[in-house]
Amino acid sequence: MALALILSGCATSPEVPVPVPEPAPTESRLPPLTSRDHSRILAAFGGEYSAPAVERLASEIFEKLGAASDRPDQRYRLTVLNSPTINAFALPSGHLYVTRGMLALINDVSEFAAVLGHEMAHVSARHASQREDQVRTSELVAVMRARLLNDLAGAEARREAARLSLAGFSRSQELEADAIGVALIAKAGFDPYGASRFLQTMDRNAALRTPTQAAGGGPDFLASHPSTPERVRQAVLTARQHIAPDGRPRDRERYLRAIEGLTFGEDPRQGVVRGRTFIHPRLGFTVTAPDGFTLENSRSAVTGLGPNDMAVRLDVVRVPASQTLTAYLTSGWIDGLSETTVEQVTVNGFQGATAVARGNDWSFRIFVVRFGSEVYRIIYAARDLNGEVDATFRASMESFRRLTAAEAAVKPDRIRLIRAGEGDTVDTFARRMQVQDRAVERFRVLNGLGDGDQPRGGELVKVIGE
């Protein structure tokens, strides 16, 4: 975690957008979302993802939940976000957002209704409005502090804390939204146990997060909607007040048909990780990390952890065309830079520069390369930057190159449906999962199966494939 923070501190990352919603409406028509609000949200979560079947299903669910709610005049609209992270949130206006990463983990209509009902509860209980007031207040304090005390670093830290609170609610608000949401979906005719099933899936999915994701990955549902055993128990108790388990159909097949073909994991247009190689088909370059590294791609950077306390970060920085790369390295953006180590390099025909920076605990091999109109920066970190380690970093640096046409033709992984036969097991389908590791565990999580559970003959299951 400390290393992830160190590397993040080296970056010149773009500002994280914060949606500024309109007040909750009182009229029966859902107010339009301003282009400014919408564009900021899309920028934070990879843009909008086209999923017409999911949106049609969501509209039907909204109609049922709205009719059963205490605010039938409130209208809702869903936007699917092109992000593999697991997240959903609602604005006070009634505009709801869900990532395709979350859609992939939902397994039936009642679970989908539970997710939507939970976010609707935050709107009806005015949690979203209260949270937005807190965000604005925090940002105002940060701006005033910066102006009066010239505390720019402290002000930015406070603004960042405010941004991270966008989807965050207090424990009592989460439990209240859980209770309202479960009661609402039960009243609307859905299986109220969908909420507890999905919370359990979230817990199992969290266990599959890699160290890199846990240390510095993008925002996800567990960061703002903590799935705890207490919440699962409360969701089950609330559901029991309305109906016994398995008292209502879950509509599994209908939901799965709606997400069939959904992009899973990274969108090649935003770059993909293949083993220890990062490929960006749209931008046209690739680079390979040293042996033993595990990479993760996020909106602002590619980060990776390696053996023996090593790490790497790849990002893009703004460097004027008139500024040389060696001048950029010595411009003061990183402490401990040894100017005697600065050198110009040429890597596979591209102009670059490299240098070494040393701190109390970590040392860094820094590489910058001009590729087209952009400058990419790779920061390698190690506790002990000896000659052997530095040689592996330089070898990785020299792997930066332009993609061939064949390499750029990367196809995304997608959700594929297969109907289970009587003799099929988890192992049967795990062998068909195009994932890098832990195929059995990932198949179980993807299909909402607990330890020891097996797919039932005749039912549809999800696998990952091109």
C-alpha cells in the first residue's frame, strides 16, 4: 500500500471528475442531466457502454419499483458505464449509473432489482443530497484554505477526499438503504433474497482481488458500499419479514440473456494487460514488465508489483514539444533525482530519456519516451536498485515499441452463455474460461456459486471468452 502511494505521488494524473447533481425533483418527469454533469461522470468511468437489453430491463424494473415506492412521482433512468470496476451510484435527480463490471456479477433479475432498489433508496432517503452537500462544503473549505494560507498541497488533499466521498455513505445510511431496498423489491414482486445473494457475491469477488488492485486499483463498489457479514445478515432478516426463501422466481435466464455478449474486463480501446505485457491497440504501443510482475490497468495508469519489493507505474504526462525529455527529467517533479544519471536514449526508433532517483527507502529508474504527440513515463521502483535489478528495468524499458497490425487486432473478452448438461461441473466450465488465473474461483463468483455448489443441469451459466 505504501509503495502504491509513493508511485501515485510521482504521477501527474488528471483531475477526478465529481458529478454535480441537480436537486431531487418533485415533478413527475425526470429532469434532464446537464451535459456537464454527464460528461464528468463518463470521463471518470470510461464512457457510456451500449447495453440496450439491460436498459430495457432496467426500465421495467424502475416502473415496478417506482409504483411500489413511497415516491411514485420520482422517475429514474439508468446509464451503463464502460468500466470493469464494480460500482453503482445514484444522483439526487434520479439518474442511476452502473458499471458493466457490476452487471457481469449479477445473476438474475431479482439481484438486478436489488442493486437498483438500493440506489433508489439512497435517492428517496435523500442520502445522495446530504452527501453532495458535504462534498461541496469540503471543497469550499479546501479552496479557502488554499487562498488564505497558500496551502495548495493541503487544499488538494482535501479536495481529493471530497471526491472520494462521492459514492460513500455512512454505516447507518447503508443499512437504511438496504432495508428500504429489500422491502421495496419485495413489495414490487421480486425475490427479496436477491440482495443478500448479491452481497455475498461481492464478498467472494473481493477475495479475488490481486495485491495491486487492493493497493491502488480504481474505485469499486466495496469502497463505497461495504459488503459485510452484518449487512448480509440484516438483508436476510429483512427479506424474511416479507417471504420465505425461494418463494418467488429469480428470472435468472431472462437476466443472463440481457447481458449476453457483454464486454468483460478491460476494453481494448482503453488498453489491456496480457500477462506482464501491456497493449494499447488504439494508441498503438506495447511494453513488457520484468519477469515476475503482475500488472493492473486503471483509468489513469498501469501499475504492477514484482518480486523482492519491486513495482512499476506507466502513465502519460504533459510535456511541451519545445521541452527536451532530459530537461523534463530535471525539472523538479520528483525528489532525489541524480542529474549525473540523466541520459538520452533511443528505444526502437523513439526519442527517450532516463535517470535514477533515490530516496530513504526506495530507488527509482525513470524512463520517458515521446510517442506521437504524447510523452509516456515508466517509473520502476526497488528497495535495492543494484546493477542486476537495474539491468532488468532497462530491458523492460527497451521493450517499448509500436504494435504491429496483427498485435493491434485485440478482441475483448465477453460474457458467453452455455447451457449446463447433467454431467457438467464447475471444473468442466472452468476449463473454458479464458482467464489468466484461478479459473475455478472466478467461475464460481461469476455465477454466484458458493463453495461446494455445482451448476444445475439445464440452466445457463456464464463463462468468459472472445
